[in-house]
Amino acid sequence: MGKFFTLFIILVLSSKLATAQQNIIEHSIKKGESVYSISRTYGVSMTAIFRLNPGSEDIIYAGRTLRVPQSNPPNASNNTVISESQISNYEVKRGETKSGLSRRFGVSIAMLEQQNPHIVRMLQAGHIINLDKTIKEEPRQAREGEHIVVKGETLWGIARRNGISVQLLTAANANQLSEFLQIGQTLVIPDKNSDLPIAGEYLVKRGDTKFELARRFNMSIAELEAKNPHIIDMLMAGHKLNVDNTVATVDTSISNEITDTNEVTDTQIDPTNTAEDTTDGRYVDYVIQPKETLFSLSRKAGMTIDQLTTLNPKLLTAVNVGAVIKMPIDPTQNNIDSNSFSTNSSNQVDEIETNRNAALFANLDTSNTNGLYFYTPFSGNELSSPELRQKMLNNNDNYEKYLDFFQGSQMAIDSALALNLNFDITLIKESDVESKLKIESTYRKNAILVPFLENRSRFPELESNEVISIIDISSNISSVENSIIYKAIPSENFQKTKTLNYIASQDSQIIVVSDLEEARNKDLIVNTIPEAKFLQVDNAGFFKDNELELALKKDRLNYIVLDSEKTIVFLNSTTTLMSKLSDYSIQLVLIDDSLIPKQSEVSDLRYKVLKLIFPTNMDQNNSKVKSDFKNNYEALFNKKPSKHAILGFDITLDVLLRLSQNSSFKNTIETITSEHPHLKFEYKKTNDINYSNTGLYLLQYDSIKGLIELD
């Protein structure tokens, strides 16, 4: 009987061992990979990998094997339910955040906390999340000493409203701030008389415990109490703690390993570093400690996140424990000045702006009156009446862009009046016009602005006793009998062609990356650059095995033309590209500015690392004129100017100046290039009759200078 029992035990243990082995994946480490990237690939936490691979938290080597647990073992019991309307019994995993869970489940942070009050103060691994999306979200009320972030808010604005500094607000919320504020996020508002903590200090907040603080700052409770004897009896909100457990010297063991081998992946110093003079004694190698974040590292360095990642581009991909980065020896003497370029740039731009339209201002005719017409969904009465205007906006919120455009135009009209220009303004409501638009003008020179016409067939035949120039603003008017059409916005096709011509003129290799089987712009690209290579990524933006490496060339600059409208494709494909920068010269290109993700979704730090090239019809550099326009617009209309308001100002002012010349409107189009605060106007003839603006800016992100204009 004993033999059978022993045999049974052996069989059970063998079965468990076999099951455990089946749930482990043997991953061969490739050059450029990190524990972070591998954990993302397999959908597991970094901690789970560290547990199976002692020493991997410090360093991993290319060519060796890493044991990775399967994220969902085949025989694992799981009663979690995730559907479109309900999430039941979801267990929070280590490393997950409220922001990440809210995006994953498609709800706001407020709703997540509302239905799971146990996570309001802190989200912890092991917490169980339940959500019913059919329940209506109740407006949250901030408690005393708290602020709930709403759409459009900034740290600066929140700090100003509460009478505190941004630094104090940031310090009080250091454990939860990331690159962007999150709608619904609860911020702690410290007392305005609180002292600003310095590096290595922490200000205790309500709800903090010794256990949680000791874990957060990587020390035992005994060590925490030894450093802070005033908390032995009781930990209270407002206590200042000494939590500095880092060593400012270089970890020589890791540093030596980097010197001795070329195969180290997690701790390689990125050779793409473009910061100036990183070896002149101002910087030392620093080993990233457990619990450190991009935000805390930037505070320790005395830099902004932008400056720190410019100095260490690999931080954009991940903040890995044990990785070696450059840090200033003395943060208080940090020489990277984020204002140095913008100040010089602003002076240069202002100097140019005084002369850029000399040809228009030199020949102004203030003795004659001209006619200016607007073809819009609004009548004059509706535009001037707040009640009627709001009623139209309630019926169709798409009318907002027309309103913004005309508000920008109003500012241009005021500027033209200040120059003593004479003109009459007439609004023509679209719905009042049937098949033919008849205009009886008493003026020799006239222009009609047609913004954002959604259906080209709706622009009617034009009949007038005088010549009327038609200004097409993103309306795609093909032709109007006996009239000349001037397209004020450079076409998408022109944007793409100019960008492709530029990269084709460089000594480089062009690789087009698309998430479709047939790239959207393949015909145009092939006609311009016949030797271009085409690669396809999946719907999430991931490349096939080794396909990118096989296409890249080490001895040439590789332009990567990304042809996708999906933000997830942009994020994942560019993350892969950044991981290859240590071995290849890579530069990102977008041939259409509509493909640039929203600023709230992607940080421009990523653009700087990949030196993004893109076309735009709006000048992106800062200047005093732009700042004045923005401030004046906000003062008049109590909101920031949209791109439609900017178009309204620049285009209207340019048209009024051209109408007021002592030559014909057409002659000014053919002979004068103008440049206003945001737009450039350089018209070229597109056929026998019509003209199109080719005033385009081809820009490149630069890690030091910001945005630069390419020739």
C-alpha cells in the first residue's frame, strides 16, 4: 500500500510540474528588447517575469532565454465577465491604473470610482472591479481639499484658481500625475501655506499609511520610522517625511557590464542622444531605482519631462529599473533652457513679420470702396442675435465652425478698418439662394468668401454686373461660369506631393508603412518614388517578425512614411521604430497633416525623438503677433481661437488687403506672396482660369530647437 501511495504522490507532483511547465513560455531575447516590451508582448506584468527570472530586474542579454508566464493558462478558472454593458469580478493586476482601466472598459474614472468606492483613495492589485454601464453616471462632488479634473483644465489653471503654485500642486499629487491630466481624476489641493517639498521629501496626505508609504519608497516600516522618528507613535496628514533612499553615485557593476559587452539591451546608453555636451562633466550615469517614474526622475534632475527625455530618448519607451540614464550632476545648475530657443525664435519671427507683407502695405488704395460677401448658413440678423445664433447651433452643432470663422473675420475687419480701408460687408444666407445667385454691386472690385461648403452642388450659378472673385475655403468648388476661383487652402494632394518630393531629393531609403493591404497613397508614392518599399502592419500597428529589420538599411537614412489614420497603429509602430534607433538612422514622415494624432492622445516628445517631418498650411512657430491675436480673440469671445477662427482672420485680412491695392485682384494674386500670422498665400494657376494657394510649411521636429522649417 505504501508503494502505491508513494507512486500516487510522484504522479501528482509530476502532473503539477508538467502543468506548470506548459504555462511557461521560453522567449529568446532579441537585441533592443526590454523586460517592459516583452511583458507587453505577452500581456503579463514585469513582476511576473522578474519572479521567474532572478536578476532580470537588473539586466538582460540578447541571445539568452527569458521565462515568461502565460497570461491566461488553459486550465485557469476565471469567473470574470467583460461585456459591452457589464464588467463582473475583474481582479486588478499589479501596474494597472484607474486611467488605464477607464480606457479599457470605456467609462470615465468618475464612473469607475462611483461604482467601486473602495478604489477612490487608491487602486491596489487584488481589488475586485464591478461595473454596470447601464447605470447613469452621477455628478461627483469634490470633498474639501480635493479637485475633480474636468475637460480642458490644466495644472496651471487649477493651481491659480486655488491660490497655490503649480510646484506645490504637483508635489502634493506626485504619486498620480502622469504626462497628461485625466478627466475625472481627483487631485489633492494642499494648503496654500504648505512648504514645497524638496527632492527626497514627502508630504503625508489623508489616507496614507506607513505600510503603503514604506512600499512606495522601497524601504521597510522600521527604516521609514528610523528616518522619521516623529511618526513612530502616529502618522498624520501634513507630516514631512524623509524618504530619500537613493544613492547618487554610479552603479559600477552595471556600468562595467555595459563597457564589457555590446549585447546588453535594457541598460544600453542610446546613441541617438541629441542633447548638447553630455560628456562635458555636467552629467553622470544614473541607475534607475525601483518605484521611480518619468515624473519623479524629471523632478530629481531639475528638468521638465521634455528636457529629460530629450537627454534620454529611451525613456519615452519605458522607465526600466536598472537602466542607466544621464542625469545632471547639479540639478540647480542645469543648462538646458527650454526658453532659450523660443525666445530667439520669437524675436526672429517678429523681425520678419514687420516686412513680410511690405508689397501689400506699400500700395494700399484707401480712396475707393470694395465689396466683400460671405456665403454662410447664417443671415446677418442671426449672426448678430445671440438667441437666434444659439438656436441655429442647437439645430446643427456643425455650424460652430462657421461661427468661429466669422468671429475671426470680424477681427480681420477691425484690423482693416484701422488701416483706413473702405469696404462694405454683406452676408448671403445659403438657404435663401435657389439656382442662381444674383449680385448687383456698386463697386468695381468684389470678392465672395465661401467657407466649408459641404456639398459642391449647393454653390449656385453666379450672375453679377461686376467681376466677383470667388474665395474657396475648403469648399471644393470645381467651376463657376464666368468667374475665377481662388482656393485659399493648399489641397491635400499638394501637401502630399511636396512632402514626397522633399524626401525623394534626399540621399535616403523610403519605406511606406500602412495598416492596409494597399496603402492609401500608393499610386501617388510610386509615381514620385518608384523604388519605395511597402510594409504592412496589423490593425494594432505591429510588424511581422523581422520584416522591418530586413527592410531597413544601416548605411543610409531610412525615411518611414506612416500611412494610417489609427492612433493605436501610430503609437505601436512608432514605439517599434524608436527601439531600432540604436542600430539604424530612422526618420518619421507623414505626408498629410490630417494623419497627425490629437495632442491629447500622443505627446510631441515622440515626434521629437523620431524627427517627424510633416506638411501643414499653418505656421506652428510662436510669435508675438500670434500671441496678440490669441489674447485679443479670447478677450472678445471668451474662448480660445479654433483653427476655423484662425482661417477666418488670415484669409479675410489677406483678401481685404488685395482688394485695396491699386491693381486688380487677379494681378495681386499673380505677383504678390503674402504671409499673415498663421498662413502663407502663394497662389499658382491650376488651369486656364482658377488659382490655388501653394503656401505650405514643411516642418520637422527637432529635439533641441523644437519645430524647424525645411527648405
